[in-house]
Amino acid sequence: MFSNIEKNKWLQAVSYLLMGTMLMVTHIDNARAKIHKKEPVSNTSSGNTQNSSVDIMDLSVLPAIKGNVKQYLPTPYGNLGGLLLNDGTQIMFSTMFGEAVKTFVRPGQEVTIRGLKARHLPLLQAFLIENQKGLTVQEDSPEAGFSPVPITGPDLFVQGQISQLLHNLQGQVMGVVLKDGTVVYIRPSDIGKLGFDLQPGVSLFVRGMGSFTSMGKALQARLIGQTKDRMVELLQINAPPFGAPAGSPAYDYIPQ
């Protein structure tokens, strides 16, 4: 017969063995739980797309408009922020979306655009654009909110007559397009400082920071007036804007 000491040692050994077995089983179960079989991703979109991401939202329910592209609407920083159609409809989208749009849509081409239409303005926020070849590109990161790309250099000076007003998504006037296609951006908060109304046909003299690329000329008004010798100086923020937060979709964005 075993002594009490031997019995205690035997029971202790059995307990350790059971605990070790339980820990091993738990570890194996956890390891199995972390193993996932990667299934192939199927593209749910119909037709050819320029996007590699899977289309999650059904954009076919959004209003669609068709028209001919009159010109690009570049930003003062050299990005593409919209299109202007021949019928005067202003198309807006993010500058990241613009990087894709400019690769397959050209002025003079027919397009079909789906997005959110303004109630009382010729304005549409685009989420999907189809070109005349049937290729489509879809806005897949409208939340990115890219910061403007800081640039340096001498001011641009332009003059001409207003062809059309431009509006932001709040319905406020945010700039104009001149008859030669130049895009002039004016902060909505500065519109009341001009001392005159912005209307088609009004002559403008404008100086400000901008860009002149293959997409056209665009500038942010710093001095503006109806004559060259009577120009109003608008508030300028010389410090470059804050960059995108680390880890956000815009953080690693490099404009082309």
C-alpha cells in the first residue's frame, strides 16, 4: 500500500497531467480558430470597371444624367475636382476620384454620370461615371477628404468675363468659370466682400495662387475686381493645411 506522502505525490502528478492536457487542447482549438480558408473574391459589379475594389453599394438606384464634357474643373493645386458639361451642369467629386476620372474621360466625350442631384442648381455629386466606351469608374473613398497639395510659386493673373458660377455642396457660390475656361475659386465667406455681384457677363481681374496644367488653369483669388486698378484683397491663409491623419486613406496619397 502507498503511504500518504506517496498518494499525495501521485495525485499531484495526475493533477499536473490533467492541467497540461487541458492547456494543450485549448491551444490547439485557438490555433484552429485563427486559421481561415481564403475564398476568391467575386466582382459583384456589372460591366467593366476601372476599380479593383468590390462594389458594395448599389449605385444603379441613383439619378443618372447624360451629357458631353465641356471642360475639366481643376483645383488651384493641380488636381481634378470636377467636370463641366455642355449644358452647364457642374459635376463634383473628390480629387482622388479625379485621379481616375482624368485617365478615361476627355473634354468633348459623352458620359453618363450617377450621383446626388441638387434640387434647384445644375449640380451633381458624382459617384459613378461611364465613358463613351462603356467603361465605368466608381467613387470608393469619398470619406478620404484629401488635403490640398501645397505648392509655391508666383501668383497667376487672369482677366475675362464670367461664363458660369460654381457652387459647393451647400449651394453656396464658391467660384466662377471664365469664358476662356479659367476656373477662379473664391471662398464663400469672401463673396460679400467683393462689392459687386458675380453674374455671367461680368468682367473680372483676378490674381492669386494657382496652377496651369494640361487640364486647364485654376487659381484661388487673392486680389479680385472688375477693373485692374480697383481690386479687393481677400484673406489668405499662407500656412500650409494640416495633412491627413496617420492611418487614414489619404495619408499615403501621392498626387500624380
